[in-house]
Amino acid sequence: MSTQLDREKALALLKEYNESESLINHGLAVSGVMEHFAKLEGEDPDYWGIVGLLHDLDYEKYPEQHCVKVVEILEANDYEKAFINSVVSHGFGLCADVEPTHQMEKILYATDELAGLITACAYMRPSKSVNDLELKSVKKKFKTASFAAGVNREVVTKGAEMAGYSLDELMQETILGMRAVADDIGLGSNEA
């Protein structure tokens, strides 16, 4: 029997395996995005959010075993097989063979890289905030391959298709999901 999903325990686990503030913030950003999409899809935002929070759990300590070592870590912490598969599926075709089959997994696959791009876009703004970031800015930067060059645009495009969203819809909803957690990820408004 698995332990009931607990966000505080999940966050503590993320921080146990990741010291990098940017990786922790990325987990929080993707968690916010997943919660947002869960609400759109009529699904459980807490469950989707924790999957998003822990998707890169093993990345900092085990970059060469990303999406592999996480299985062992999550099993040791009593997470269910379906939850673990969902986490692993975000690396499909990159570092994992687990294909995203559920809508949650497809959205995680699509928005993981996109959240990184949106973070980079926000950092380039005078406000350093996602709150005033517009879709047209993200679209422009998405088309500029040299901007945030580590972001795999093919994955974002393929993921949007798999999840049944247009690229514009996926980008807009990801921005909105990140706005919901902007203060937690250091991308909130600089105004008082």
C-alpha cells in the first residue's frame, strides 16, 4: 500500500535530492502548471501537481541516470507504480522508454521544456516577472533557436500535439499556470 500523496513530504523529498534553487523553482513551476492544467481537464490538481513537482527529482544528483534513478527513489518512498511511470514518462525518447499515455503525462511531457523557456523569457523582461509576460513574446522566443537553446522545441511541439492543444493554447495556459505560482518561483511582480 502506498502512502497518501502529501505535498509537504514531496517538497521535502525534492529538496533532499536537489540543492539548486533553479531546479527547485523549476519543480515548483511545473507543479503549478500541472495543477492549472488539471483544473482545465477536470482532474485532481493535487495529484498532477505532485507529479510535476517530482518530475526532475533525480536530475541534480544523477544527471546521467535521469528518469532511471527516480524509480528507485520513489519506490523507496512508497509511491505507486502509476505515479512513478507518470514521472518517468516526461523523459520519453530522451532518457526514458516510458511513453506518455495518460493526458496528465502528455501535458507534463509538453510543458516541462516549455516552463524552462517561459522562465528564460521572464528573466529577460525588465520586470523579471511572468505576470506581464505575453504569448507573443514567448512565441517569438520559441522561434529563435539560439534563445534558451537547451529547450527542446520538438518535444514541446510533439507534446502539444499528443495532448490535443495548439501550440498557442499550450503556451498561454502554461504562462497562466506559472503566474499562479509566480511568487514561489521568483518570477512574481516586483511591485509592492
